[in-house]
Amino acid sequence: MVCEKAALDFLNRNKLLYLDMLEPIRRGTAQLLYSAGDGVLLYDRLAEVYMLGADTPRALEAMLPLMAGCTILTGHQMWYKEALAARFGLKTEQICRQAAWLPPRPPAPLPFGGELRLLDQSWAEWVYAHYSHAFGGVDYMEGALERGMLGAFVDGQPAGFAGFHVEGAIGMLEVLPPYRRRGVGEALLRGVVSLALSRGQYAYGQVFTDNIPSLALQRKAGMTVSEELLFWLF
């Protein structure tokens, strides 16, 4: 029997790095497959992704048979990335840092000359068309809108948006070109952090290591950015 307490003990040793694994446990969508003092493996039934942290080769070897048919995973130590890619035939990788809101109180709203408001489903096609990293089609954006997506409006016109990926990470933050460098991005980030906290979620996101502007924005908004790297494999 896999022990949830042992899993939480391991993950909370480095809460910043493992917030993405703590979130599915919090919301009850995690299937715990392995937990010990040297690692945790879970499967998030909602996002359909394996998530693991392993400090030792022994832990990794114990996890591998439990990941049959894996097509997407996120790992939190770089030393086993290549081994997992080869084991499961996963060709695409994304290297990230974790950013999280750690203070006890939510961030203060940032005035930007406009307003933030929740978008409804009628915005799905528009958001998909204006998101520069669009993937998953309009259906994915409909899901993001259902999870909660904020739109920024200036003089009544849409200026940007931000929301949550299916696994719970803050993301899809986009500011339209005419409204950049006006505080809209930071206002949106603070807004979705506050929205996450108001619903009891962990307020975290993942940023590609080469996305220097986004990493700077995270820090400017008051997020803490992990020194450690994590990776996705598809």
C-alpha cells in the first residue's frame, strides 16, 4: 500500500519544486503509485500525466515498472531524463523552472489603466487564435475557460489573458502587441495568482528556461523561481 503521508513528507522537503505534484494530491486526482524517503511517483488522472521525483537510482528502478504505456511525464531531477526518454520512446522535451507564490497573502492588484474580468466560453476561438503558443485546439481553450481564465481589457478592448493548464499550472499568459510594456502581463499574473489562492489551489507555473522575459516577469510579480530544473517528456 502506498502511503500518502510518506509522499507528502518527501514532496514538502522542497515544496517549491514539487508544487505541481502537491496540487493533484490536494484536489484528489492523484493516484499514488510509489512513495518512500527517496522518491514519489503519481499519476494525475485529470491531466493523464505521470509525475515523479527520485533522489536515488533505487527509487527510479522501483518506479519504472509502474509507468507502463507512459506517453507524457514530468520529472524533477535532470539525471534521469535521458533514461526515461529512451525507456518510453519520448522524443519531445521541455525544460522548465517552477515559479510559485509563497507569501501567506495574495498579491495586491496592479493598476494598468484597465480591468480584469473572467472570460466565458464565447471567448474560446478568440483566445485560441491569439495565443502565440496555441496547442490542443479550441477544445483545450474551452477547458481552460471552464477552469477560469482572466481577460485584461483596456478602453473596453481585449488586451490579454491568462489561465490554468489542465494539471493546475498557471499559464497561457498572453498580452496583445499593442498593450505590451504597460503592466498588463504583471496585472494578469497577479490576478490569476489571486484567483488560484481564492479557490484553495497552489499558485504555481512553469517557465521554459530560455524564456528570459517570462522569468523576469515572475520575479517582478513576487513569485519565487526554483533554482532546480524540471522537465516534461512527450
